Amino acid sequence: MNDWPPCPSADELEPDVRDMIARIRGHTMVTLPRLISLVEQVRHCESAALPGAFVECGVWKGGCTGLMALANLRYGERRRDLHLFDAFTEICEPDATIDGDRAVQEVRAWTHGAGGTTGRLTPLTGFYDAFGGPGTLEENRELLEQTIQYDPRNIHYHKGWFQDTLPVDAAAVGPIAILRLDGDWYASTKACLEHLYDQVVPSGYVIIDDYDTYDGCRTAVDEFVASRGLPVRLHRVDADCRYWVKN
């Protein structure tokens, strides 16, 4: 595993990168190192003419997808398809038996003890209250189609739990240049990898936002990599996020 170089401060960023991040900052909880890394990954996809869509599973208010859209507009010669997979409501329950103590503690704290931890596909009401509420489909549309003005013909919204939408919609996504997973839990991460990984093109990026945040996310990735015998070299973005480049 490689250590990532120290992240520059916002004032040290290239002006275009700083401006892109500023435009989407209120729509994401993702750290600055992850946003900078994402811009560089898009920039590489464009400079290398890597084929494929940009796909995010777990989009909240659309900030990271919006950043990929802005970077494509800045560095790309053609518009890419963007695919957003999300329930566009509160997150579902973690499974306490595999997702770990941190997941359980956060659910109890952020839902004031009302949230379950048995892995049911049911919204955890109040989970995002401290962060501005859940991301809605309407908020994502407004950011991408009105604020950023990305061509709506290239934006595809897949509303529902991953376990329901991916088996139906994954094949239509086609080749993937960037697959960004922010599903938090074991079952969510596992479903995304099982249904989308094979569509990631050689030299494409697989980003795991919560690899070292929640036990279940890390376990799902490690199990998938081991089961496929993949020659994965994880790169460190910050304390929690990892990515690899597909061979």
C-alpha cells in the first residue's frame, strides 16, 4: 500500500481545481484529499482517452458526481455518461454482525437510538440530520443539470437500494472508467463490486470511500479481491479512502 503525498491546502490548489471544488463543496461530506484525488483521476482518464462512464454508488447530494462532471467539462473533449446509484433517501441499516462497532455507534447516535442494525433495507430516519439531511433526487438534478449544466442526456439516475437496482440496470451502464463506491456497509459494497467491477476498463479506477471507515466495507472489498485473485495494489488517499487501478 502506498502513502499518498501530503495534501495541499485549498489555497495551494490550481485555480481551476479550487474553483471546481468550491462549486460542489456544499453537496459533499468528502474530504479535500479525496476531492483532489478525484479530479486528478478524471484528468488522467481524459488525457489518456480512457473509455467508459463515470459511476458513483452512494451519491448523497451529488457533490462527487458533480466534481467529475466539472472535471470532464474542463479536461474532456467529449461528454461522458454519468450514472448515479442511490436510494435518494436515508441510508439503510448496517448489519451489526459484520459492519462493526463504529457503524453501530453512529447509527445509535445519529438516529437517537431509533435506528436498527440488522441489515434491513429500510431507511434510517434521521441518520443524516446533522449533515443537512439526506440527498434527494431533486437536489442532484438541480446541481448537475442546472448549476453545472451538464447535458441531461448523459446523466442516468438509478433510484433504489443497490441490491434492487444493480441486478437490473448494471448491464446497461456499459464500460466504466471510474467506479466510485460510497455505500458504507458490507452488503452495499459487495453488491456494487459483484455487479459493476467487470465493466471497469483496463487502467480504470475503483475508489472505495469507506475502506478504513467501516469494518464491513473493508471486508467486502478484501473478500471480493481474494475470491477473484485480483492483483490489486491499494493506494491511500487519506485515513479512510483507498483506490486501485484495474489491470
